[in-house]
Amino acid sequence: MSDQLGHALALCGRYLPDAPARVRAFLAQWSDPPPYGGFKAVPQPARALYADVLAQCGQDGAAAFLLACLLSAVRDALEAPLLARLPARVRAHQLRQFARIAEHGEGFLPYCLLDGDVFLKEFGLATLRLYAGASSVIDPRSGIGRSLLFKGGASELPRRAWLIARAGGFKPYFEIHVHKLYQDEFNEEGRNECYRCCADLYALHPEVLGMIAGSWFYDPAVEFISPHLGYLRKVPEAGGARALFVSHDEQAVKNATATSEKRRALHAAGQYQPASWTLVWAKRDQLAWSRRSDVQNRK
């Protein structure tokens, strides 16, 4: 860790003589995250500091700055009280992610963009704004948009309203996200472990009402086209979760057809129209599922 961090600070120092002070100032802006901002919310003072670096040093210097900030954040997180308070299961996953992130060198620089999805997920993990949960990262500051009530049409409105009311409201929820740079555990057991991590985290975040997730692979049609992905929807639904249609959109098409020739061919032939769906899993149901899972694992 110290070697990579030292190298990153030295690289940043080529552009910024006061690199350590700038890094400390940037990291200080992330210490009090908004309750419902989500991991993509960048504090305005941090954005202003980054803009100054970008204007002074250009994109290469700004990328070196963000790399130094990322590795410094991992160093600081190892001493953070929050790390010690994490459930043991989650802390073990978090430490594995810290070890992975700490190995980043200059090869990571292309990802060092302040609003980039990859950087924000890595930085979220490094600053404990995101929790590691095997197959996914877990954002504890998310919520359900009220527009979801109306995405299924008038006939669906009562069912959706009841589902959200039963969970306790629109926010806050844990939201899980797949992370491009870590898919080693993107499988059924890794996904189940993520759900168990969420269940353990309710003790740390008693205000959270449940877990949500959004993707094309919660579409019931996917189970028939790509049966090996069926567990992504079927396991949570067997535990009381519900998958809700959101929209047919280009992002769903892009994601659903990115890695599968079969899905691409069916879409091109007009036999499959990818769609975005949202999964909603109330806390009481997820906790009950986790208890059953623990019993089964002990057998």
C-alpha cells in the first residue's frame, strides 16, 4: 500500500507542488455525506477543488490527483471508526476490496474521472460511502423515485403503492450495483452473499427500509432467454421481493445485448425487447430470507 501511495503522491507532485495538502483538502469534503445523495453525489466544494486542479494541470494532472486521493482514502479508511463498526461479514469483503484498490497504479489513470462510474464506485468503497457485498457494491443512501408508482400503468398503481407503503416509504434503501472492476463473485452464491451483507447491515443502518436494484436482468423474459441468469430475479422473489417494470430504453438494450450473441440476435429479429426493471425487497422480508439462508448453510 505504502509503495503505491507514495508513487501516486510523487506522480501527483509533478503537477502540484502542494499535492499532499490538496489531497487532504479534497478528502475532507467527503466526510459528511448527504443522507440520500447516493454514491454519485459529489460535494460541491470537492468539485470546485477538482476543477481548480483540472484548470491548473490539465486532464493528466487531474487524473494523477484523483489516483492519489483514492489511495489516500484507502489508507485513511483502515483507521476509520466506521470500518470497525461494520458487521464482520461486510468488513471482510471491504478489506478485500481495499487490498485490490491499493494495488492501483498508473494503469488506473484512464478511469480517474470525477464523474466516472468506475472511479466513483472505487472511491465510494475507499471512503466507506459504499459497502462491499461480494457480487455488488451496496449504497446505503438511495431511495425509490415516486415516478416508479406510475411506470406500470393505472392497473399496477395500487399494487405498487401497497408494496412501497408496506416497506415503509420511498427512502432510504440499500441499492446494490454491479461493479465493472470486480465481477469475480458475480454468480448465484456471490449474489446471495450480497443479500446476506444487506441483512447484516440493517443493524448499522436501522433507518433503511429495504433493498432495491435496477437492471435489465430482472425482466422475467430473461429467465427464458438466458436461464443461467434466472437466479438474479427468482431468488429475491422467492424471499418476498418484487420486480417492477420501468421502461423500454436504449440503456437496457445496450446492457442486455453487450455480452450475449443470443440476446443480440433475438433483439435484432424483433423477438426480444430489453427493458429496465426495478427490484424492491422490504427489510422484513430480506431479513427473514437471510435467517432461512443461514439455517440452510449450517445444515
